[in-house]
Amino acid sequence: MVTKQEIQEWIKNNPYATNSKLVKQFGLSKQRASANLIAYRKKKGIKKSVGAFNNENGNGKQKARNIIIKHIYKSGLNSGKILSLPFSKCNIEKQILSEIGKKFSFIGYERDEKVYWKMFKTIQKHKLPIYPMLGDIGYELETAHEDKYNHLILDYCCQLGTIVEDMKSMFQANIVQVGGIVAITLSKRINKLGQSSKVYGEMKRLIKNENDIETIHAFKTFFSKVCGFNYSIEEIFEYHDTCSMALIIIKRLK
Ligand SMILES: C[S@@+](CC[C@H](N)C(=O)[O-])C[C@H]1O[C@@H](n2cnc3c(N)ncnc32)[C@H](O)[C@@H]1O
């Protein structure tokens, strides 16, 4: 009888796996096929499409991209490896390659399956130096070794509470090289802070009214704590995407 490990290995090598393909391949019951697919996706942090990002042409978004590129250029680290979230269009990666130079390569994560395959096609069509990865970038942030990347472009557009643990491990492990930048985009709504996190109580205390000033103050407090003395917050840019957003640029100093 086929083992769980064999099924999981097969799903890994067949990203288009569906319940019916599993039933056909291994003679599984529909229930067992579905349980295996769900377990695999959960482990890898893969999500089904639910209202993917839809404002890649927004004015504020483009200004934010330009600021990220300005900081990468200024850093002097103008070649090497960048970890990013390219979305289907790979906009910032294309812009970096054309404006800073072709000496960069990227590891591009996407956890939404449909968006991942669109991104895969864009990479092939434009022959972009992006190695595509299907799954949650949090896994890489927690496991990458010291100095692995020149820069990180974590264009999440999510709420801070969902990335608290990723941020802690990423800054502790120093996965970005000295002089490199970490760019993070976050929604200014921060009412979903990770309940289990110790940071939660502190952030709650800082944000009484959830207005812009308090939110930015809370971001600054959070990032200066998780970064420690090896990093500095270089710039915070507030913009409007589909909702109110902030771009935070952090640089590794030592
Ligand atoms: C705001 S978009 C990226 C936009 C792109 N960088 C640009 O310049 O247009 C964020 C993308 O990353 C994906 N994403 C968000 N959080 C993620 C995570 N933790 N792991 C993997 N992908 C994620 C989303 O599904 C979405 O497609």
C-alpha cells in the first residue's frame, strides 16, 4: 500500500495535482486524496486564490517601488541575490534589472497557486533571472542562513500581526548581508496582531485609536525592537494602495 510520504512526494513533483489525479494515480478514496492535498498545502503554506492583489498599477504602489529601488542603488550592493514576492507581473524585479543592472538574481515566493503559475509564465516569457517558489516565504525567512541575501523585498501588503514571528527569526538570523536592505510593505490596519505574540500586549498599549500617527509609532517601536542594534530604520513611506499602507526600509549596519 502506498505510504503518506510517497503521496506527499508525488504531490511535490506535480504542482497541478488534484483530487481526481491522486485517485487515478494511487487508487485512493476521494476522501484520502483530498486529505493528502490539504495536508500538503497546509504544510507548505500554499493558499487557494482568494482575491489576489489587484493594484499593481496604483500610483502609490509605483512610488513605493521607486523608493525601494533608490535604497538598493544607494546601498552599493548592486549585484547578488534578492528574496522577493514578485506577484504575477514581476514588476519590481523587471524595474531593478533595467534600472540598476542585470547582475541580480531573485528567489521569488508566491503562496497563491493561481498567481504562482501566472508568475511562472511571466518569468519564462521575459527570461527573467527569478527562481520561482510555491509556498509561504515565512519558511525561507526562518531557515535561510546568515548573509544569504543581498536584499529582501517583502512586499506583503499584509497586517503586521501575521508576520511577527517571521520578522523575529529573520532579523535574528541576519539573512541579509551588511549594507543590504529589507523593504517591508504593511497595511496600516493592525488590529489583527498575533494574539500569541508577546509583542501583542505592547502594541495594544501603543495603539488606542488606530490612527495613522499611532500606527506608524507602533511600527517604529516594533521594528526597532526586533531589529536590535545591527539595523537601522532608514525610511517610512505612507501611501495609498487598495487601503492605507506603509513601506518600511531597514538597513543592516553590522
Ligand atoms: C503586494 S503583492 C506583490 C507586488 C509586487 N512586488 C509588485 O511590485 O507589484 C504580494 C504578493 O505576495 C503574495 N504573498 C503575500 N504574503 C505571502 C507570503 N507570506 N508568502 C508567499 N507569498 C505571499 C501575495 O499572494 C501576492 O501575490
